Amino acid sequence: MASQAVSAGDAPRRSGKVICLGIGILILVAACVARPFAGLSPAAMKTLAVMATTVFWWVTETLPIPVSGLMVLPLLDLIGAAPFAKVATQSFGDPFVPFMVGCLALSVAFTQSGLGRRITYIILRYAGTRVNAILNIFFWVSFCHVITDVAQVALMYPIGLSLARQCNAKPGRSNFGICLMFAITFGAVIGGLATPSGSPSNLIPISFLEKNAGLPISYLNWTLISAPIAAVIGLFSLWLVKKMYPPEMDRLPFPAEVIRQDLAAMGPWSREEKITLAVFVLAVVLWMTGSSTKIPIAAASLLIVGLLVLPGFSVLKGLSLIHISEPTRLALRSY
């Protein structure tokens, strides 16, 4: 009864936020189609509209206040008020810092919504009970990611630990447990090299090459060059881990039905999982087609943050945004 009362009370507030969001968008559209005020250039008129929209969203708390502030950069670029690279450099010191903010937000959404855990269980369902196949799957699932390597380890580690405990693997004594933890860690770290969003350290050479060599590297180009190299390193690393720590069992000591039961216990896909998956697919498309759409990957990342907190579709909660701020602050120190 109490939860129903809370939901009923939240509905008008959510509707009000949607209306405020629409008003802000109308202000931006009006600035693009209307004639500038006397003495103002078109760019100045559009900048004024972005400022008015941002202040309006701050006052009405349409989006979380930090996110409304972050939206200024992509909005200035999208309506043609100022190029994203220029405003991002002046605001953050480097345009790739806001790119990492978006990656971290997506990582938190994967963890909080439960999407990462569900995808992993779906993949493990087809592995059966063969230990070698399970190690391969844990490694390559950890390897194949576009969120940060740390977030990928955070997604995979609890699942791997739960599996090791169900197998009665003793910490520090079980080769299977050691091999499983190494497969997760090495897979995530090596796989992080494959995409610009896979590791914050990837942004350093990308930024260095663009600033000092005048060589811009798109998301797709980096992936095409780095992914094959990372895959070769990954194959060797996985082989070496199995060689150094040969598992003491060939099959799991319980039927594959246990994994299916864990997946069934999660229930049907939640609304948050569906939204996170849709936003994730959109993020990958925008990152991969940046050279065609002319939307900078860093601007697309900030737009992704906005989508994750849209009124009525919010996946990230206030506490999650605080979690994002600490690694972002550390990243800013390195620039």
C-alpha cells in the first residue's frame, strides 16, 4: 500500500519533468529557426538559448544538476553554437575526458540494472559443465566489452566467485579458482585495449597523437587496429594461464541446471535492463559512425549520460552519479 502511494505521488512529478524537458528542447529549436535579436550573431543567439535551457533545467531539476551542466557541451555543438572540441578543451582540458565520463556512466548502468549479470548467465548457459569451455567463456566474455576494464571485472568477478564457491574451490589452493580469476582479470584488461572506451589509459595515446602529430583516430579505426592485436595477446595469455595453473577438474561438480536456475531466479527482463541495453546499442552505433554522423564520440558519450537519467526512463540514481565522480576526478588529474 505504501509503495503504491509513493508511485502515485511520483507520477505527477515525473510528468512535470517531462514537460520541463520538452520546454527546454523547444527553446533550443526556437533559437535555431528564429531570427537573432538585434546586435546578436546566430552563434550568440544559440549560446543564449543553451544557457537559458540549462538554467531552466537546473531550477526545475528536470535532470540531475550535474548532468544538466554536462549537457551544455553537446548541445552547443548540436545546434551549431560552438564546436565540441573547442568547448570541451576549454572546460576539461581535453575532449576525451567527457568521453570517459560517458563510459563510466554506462558501466554503472550495466552493474546497477543487472544487465551485465544477465548477459553473462545467458552465455554461460550454453557452456555446459566442461571446465575448459567455462574458462574460455569467462575469458572472452570479459574480453569483449566497450565499457571500462575495471567495470567489466566488477561485473564478472561476483559471478566467477559464486561459481568457484559452488565448486568448493579453496582460495589459493584450487587451480580452477586461480585460473578463473586470472581469466576474468586478464580478459578484461587485455580486451580493454581493443576499443577506446575499454580503458581510460587508451585516451592518452589518442589525445597525444591528435595534439602532437595532427593524427585524429576515430573509434572505429582504433578498434580495427587494436582488436586483432589484443585478440592475439589474449589467446597467448589464456593458454599461459591454463598451462601454469591446470584445473584440478575436467567438469563442474554440479549439473548445468544450476546455472539455468540462477538465470531463472533473475526473473523476466526488467525495464532498467531493457533501457540500458537500448542505450548501450545506441552508444556503440554513435561511437562507430562518428566520422559519418559528424557527432564527436565524446559528445555522444555525454548525450548517453543524459539518456540514462531522462525523466521516466532513469536508470542511474543519484548515488550512482556520485560513484562516477571519483574516477572522473582522478582522470582529470592526469591531464
